[in-house]
Amino acid sequence: MGRKRIVKDPPKRGNLTESQIQHAVEAVVYGLAKNTHYVIRGDNGGWDVKRRGATKSLRHFDTKKDAVAYGQQVSRNQNTEFVICHKNGKVQRTNNHDSD
């Protein structure tokens, strides 16, 4: 999904360059965001529950309601962030289970 960059050769003395700071921030953000489960529209209709970075979905459902119920259970068990998307792919709702 996203690319992961790591600062390879930071300067030994002096300040970091803007590019090196950006690469470090991206590495942290992408590293934290990998523990996420999504409910997304399936390629051939229906809804899929998928873990970020996975090529295959965990499970396919005909209805979004069933996919959300299953996705919440899996996400809670694995202590991951849970994201529900609209048909167009935009984020509808997120849940990190802090209040559960």
C-alpha cells in the first residue's frame, strides 16, 4: 500500500536535511499503520476484510454488515486498528478499540 523508507546515512555532525527528516517520519508512520484491518469493497462485488499490506482478503462477505461484524471481532482479537471504507474507498469510520 505505502512505501517504507529508512534514513540510511544521516550526517555524523550538524543538522538533518529536510529529506532525511521526511524519510524518518514516513518510516515511523508506515511502521505504526501496518497493524490495521479494513472492510473494503470487493473486486467482484460484496465486501472483503483485509489486513493492511496483505494481497489476499481474510474473508469475503455479500453484505457490509456481516463484513463489519467479522472485521471488528478479528481486529479486537489481534488488537489492531479497524477501518471501514465506503464503496468509493474513502474512510467511513475507524476504531482502535480503546473504549472497549
